Amino acid sequence: MSLSRNLRKAIERADFATVEDDWLARLDDDPTQIDHFILVARTQAGAGGSDRARVLLELVDAPLSKTKGREVRFRHMEGARE
């Protein structure tokens, strides 16, 4: 999986509004796209945006903890611990 060119450039330019808009659109579409969200957050953190990456991940955690996505959430949490 890779990021779109536009999203990657937005992260490089520190254009958080564009990153957040893409994130929220994907979150509304399918909050179980965990691999994509993790990739964006890691890229954002690598570009010096650790705090912003954490905020974005918290936006994903909330709906997954309340829905059937809970299983997906826990599966990825366990993988991160290993």
C-alpha cells in the first residue's frame, strides 16, 4: 500500500488541512482501513508531525471502539505490541 501523490505532498508541505480532509473522508467511508490510517500517521510522524499523527489516530479509535470494527482495532493493537 502506498500513499497518493497528493497526500504525500500535503504531508511534506505540512498541509495538515488537506491531510485531515482526506483522513476524515476515508474515516466516513470505511473506518476499518487501518493499514491506510497507520501509513498516513507514520508518514506524518516521520515528517515531524507526531502530535498531529496521534490526533488523527484518536479519530479512528473512537468509532472503532463503538462498532463492529472493535475486532479490527484489537487485532492491530496486538500486532503493534509484538
